[in-house]
Amino acid sequence: MRTRRLSLLLALFVALLATFSASCGADAPPNEAPSLTLSVGSEETYVVGEDVVQIQVTAKDPEGGNVSFDVINRPSRAEFQTFASSALFSWDPITSDVTEDEPLRLIFVATDSQGASTERVVNLTIHAGNGTPRFLTASSKLYDPNSNKPLEFEVEVRDDDSRDVDLQMPADKAPAGASFEQTGPKIGTFTWSPSVQQRDKRVHSVTFVADDRQTEPVTLKVSIILQNGGGGGGTTDPDPVGSCEGEQPIAHDPLGAQRTIEDYEVEATFSSTAAAKYDLAYLFWSTDDVMNQEVEWGSTEMKIDGTELRGAIPNLLLPAGESQTVYYSICAMDEDAAEDAEDAFICAPGGSYFTFNAYSPDETACLDDAAGASFGSATPIPDDVWAEQTVCSGTADFHQFTVEAGEIVDLYVTYSLGQDVDVKLYDDAEKQRDLVEFSECYGVAYIPLEAPESGQKTWFVEVTGADAPYQITAWRQQGGGGTCGDEANEPNDTAADATLVFDEIALFEGAAICTEDDVDIYAFDVLAGDTVDALLEFIHADGDLDMTLYAPSQSDNVSMDSFGVADAWSTNDDEELSHVAQESGIYHLLVMSSDTPNTYDLTISKTCGDDDTFGTSNHSQSSPALITPGTYSDLKMCAGQPDWYERTGFADQVVLAEVVVQQGARVSDVEFSVWDANGLIDSATVNGDRLELEFTPTTQAQYFYKVSGPSSMIYELTYLD
């Protein structure tokens, strides 16, 4: 009886529990499907070769759960990258993707963890392009000539209806000494090593022509901007206390940390004066270690609307848990400026770079680095090398540097001006010292450090900020125990930092090798056939010095441990070497010590060797070289020694002639003229990198061409009837 009663009670309890559960479930809200938003409309049209399809997808689950993404009917070559609450669809259509009467129907789907989903449809119409080649190469290149490597980049076109496209670089539309080789059906390689003289000009340009033999040829003009050493590469001191007097030509609020699927939008503003002067604006960026090495810069032309500038850096779309420091500069160019105008090209910031941290769209935290968080765990500051760091909100980074007895050190911290970064200095007693100098123009903190003659001293640097990247280094300017007499020429310890020599005869007095491992390197332009002479004067008893000369082809290996094309190593007072150049380009002369430091005087001289196809005797109108119609390449002219050529002219017959500078002199400094027995008749005009002369003799007679200029050069002469 008792057992039956218990069974009845248990059944009643189960029934009541089921009724209660059903009642509670009826009050729970139903699961809602996620919201889904697209960056485009339901009907979109694109053109092959002109447009890249990019659709940004965002979703949100009302219950706060996870969302997954999918796209139905995705083309085989399209990419679909997904994140926690967003996704990106990317597709570059080709000719076979052209839609006819029926558009491509893409269905984007967002699904929550309960299986509820939302769909959005986009109908894509893909039109065929016009079949004209389209250059994929950027219209601007940023190049550091101190990298000691030639500028080299690929020129590529897209043309979906052609198997191959002819690519050319007209010689009159390229810098002297540049070369171009087509290496594939639609790609080629441009190479150029600017001479010392060419480095004086900030902006150069080169034009490429693409011809598919079906449509009209198209051209691309690429502006080549030579960096002038501001902040990058760790080779030049940033301006420690630069002032910003007057209105700045380019104003910009630096980007903060980026966590998005969109490209990183960059906006800037011209001053009214800059807006009236500059025709083009460029955005340059890099994710490489730009402070320590030569890097390949990405670039895009910014849109100019009055005084407003707009551009974008492509999104890195990093995975969760990763971050990347992005360096960027905003620059402007005046296409009408004179060749030697210093303000033909300007950048902001002027002495460093803007920086920001890029994260995955899923990342919410600031990813800090390994810098110490206290005096006791302070991270050592590298010597002569920049260290990349990030400081997060609510934390502090501590760094330390030990200055040797009698030593002077320059310490720098660079960051984006406008970001919340602060720098403080403490001595070895952890007492704050007021020695930090901040630039008003761009993000640079400069700290001069010293140690007493009696012993070393350790200094501490504290950096605070909010998700801000910064760079830090220390440069030793003076060795302990005395002053080096060579500070005016330093740093010149690498080929990239070499002291540039412009004169035909250059004298460096009171120079010095300051330590046993110190070297001094000098760089200068030499043309094939020239003779280089170097005289190194010193007292051997005070310390032995040696020197080595390196040709352009050896520029990657200029060091104490390598051999050059000529050297002077002896155990006597003074060293002397002489070399006849077999190749044109930038030569390097290295001075070093084999045992102890010493002071020295150095004389470097270059003697032009004019021994070409016509020998060395055609330097006057009375002894010209006889020429016939044709092209003569690799001719040599020395400064102050004009080349004369003789030809016969026929009455009323138009004669065309031109001179193309291959290496050496600026074309604007060269004179090309036609003479008869009575004197000057006409002079050529400059067109790009050449001088063009059109002349119609009125009578049949002997005529003379004269090529002259203030500096030596290798050139090509063409004479056509």
C-alpha cells in the first residue's frame, strides 16, 4: 500500500514539474535572427579591368551570441574573409566573368548559434572592359639613395583580351642612366642608380608606354621622389627641437589604433598657400622596419578637393592576437617647380613618420610588447638601432641606458605628434630630470645624456600613452676619455651614411678614426675612363691607417673585411692609390685603422679620361671628328674640353640632331650647337633628358657640332639627314 502511494505521489510531482516548465517556457522570448548590413545596395554594376568588387558585411546577434557568415554563389576566385561580427567579400572579375542578360545573384547569410539566419541578396552585373591595357604600377615611388642599392621596381599592366603587351620606356622620358627590360608578356623591370649630381634634384620622373597593338597606346608617368634623410633608416638624427613657425603646408590628425574591415582612411588639409602651389598629393605607407632599413613603400595618389586631401591605406586584415605598426607620410608635389627647387616636394611630418597600430577586426585589447614595467625591469635601449615599441593605456614602459665615463649620448623617442605619448627621464637615483626636449613640429623627444669622467652613469626613460607605437634609440656621439676630431663628418661608418664628395678635387683636413673599429667612408661619382687618385696623410707612429677603393658593383660589400678594386696598405707614413675606372657609378673610399685611432688629411681627386670612339683630339673647331648620319653611343666629354664634330650640309635639306645624356651632367647644363666657319648658327633646346637641334642650311658648306658643359658626361649623339 505504501509503495503504491509513493508511486502516485511521484507521478503527481512529475506532472506538476512539466506543467511548471511549460508555463515558464511560454514566457521566454523567442530567439531573434541576427541583423545583417552590407556596404552596397541590392543592384550593383562593375566593369572588368576597372573595378574590384568589395562588399563589407556586418552582423549583430540581438542575444549577444556568436555569428557565422556565408555567401552563396561565390565565384571561384572570390575571397570571403570572416571575423566575429564582420566579413569582407573581394573579387576582381575577368573577361570570362562578364554577365549577359542575367546578373550574378550573391546571397549573403548571417547565422547565430541557435541556427536563426538572415539573408541579403546582391545582384551583380559585370560589364566587359574596353580592352585597353591598364597599369597596375603605382604612379609614385619613394626612394632612399643612401640605401646604396639601385631603385628597382616592376612595371605591370592588365589586359584581359591580349596575350601580351609591349612595354617601353622612352629614353627622353627617363632619368639619365635608367634602364628598363620587359621580362614577361605584361611585366618589366625598371632599374636606376642616381648619380651624386642627380641626388641634388628631389623629384625625377619616368614614363612608360603600353601597347597591345589593338587600341591606342597608354602611358604611365611615375614620379620618383628621393628621400633626403628625414628620420628614416636610422641614419640621420631627427630634428631634436624643430620649430613650426607660421602655417604648416599640410595639417593632419594622426590615426589612432585601427580595428576595422574597412581600409584605413587618411585625411589631411592643405594650407591656402600649399593648395595654390601643389598639384599632386601622395600617401606613402609601409609595415616594414623603416627606421632601420631601406623598405619598399606602398603609395597611392590622394584625392584633392580644394584644401582637403583624402586617401586610404589598404586594410591588413590581421588575424586575432596579432598587431602591426604602420608607418605613413603625406606628401605633395609641384609639377611646375624648377629642377633644383627645394620645395618641389614636401612631406608631413617633416622629420619622422606618422604611425599607428593595426589590429584584427576581432581584437579589442591593446597588445603590449615586452618593455619593462618598472625601474627594476627596465629594458635596455639599443645603441645605434631603433627599437619598435607600443605603450598601452594605464601602463608605463621603462627603458635604461648606461653612459660610459666621459661619454655623450643622444637619445631619441619618435611617435606620431598628436597621439597621447609622454616621455620622462630619471637618473640612477630614480629622480626625475628635466632634460627632455620635445619638437613642436613632429613627434620627437630628444634627450642629451652624459656621464662624469670618473665613472659610468645609468639613465631611465619612462614612456606613457594609449595604444601608441613609438621608436627609441641612443646614439653615442663621443667616446669616453676625449673628443673625436671627426664629428663634422660623422656618421659615415657605412656606405649608406658615406660622406658625399661633389668636387673634382676635395680635401678633408683634421679627419679622424676615433676608435679601433671606426671607419670613414666617402662616396663620389666616377665615369668609366676617369682616374681616381687618393692621398691619405698621417703619421704612422701615431697609428697605422689604410684605405680601399670600391667600384659600384662592390657597393654591397664596403667594409673592413672586404677587398676593392684598389687599396693602399703599408707600414709607412701616408697612403696613396690611383685607379682608372672601368665602370660608371658611385665609388666608395674606405679609411680604417689596423691598430689604433689616428687623425689624417685626405685628398680625393678625379681626372676625366676622354678616350672614346673618336679618341682624345676633337676638342677644337680646327680638329673636329668627322661624322656621317647615324647614332654614336658612349661618347665621353670632359668639363672644359668641348667635343667638336664636322659634317657636310646641303642647302635647303633639313638636318636633325640630338644629344642624350647617358651618365653624368644634367641635361640643362649641357650646350649643343651648330657652327660654320664664321661662328655660331643655332643652339639646341632641351626636351626631357635630351637636347634637340633642327637646322636647315641655306648653302652647301662644312658645318660643325659642338657639345660642351661644366661637368663631365657620357652621352649619345644622333645625326640624321
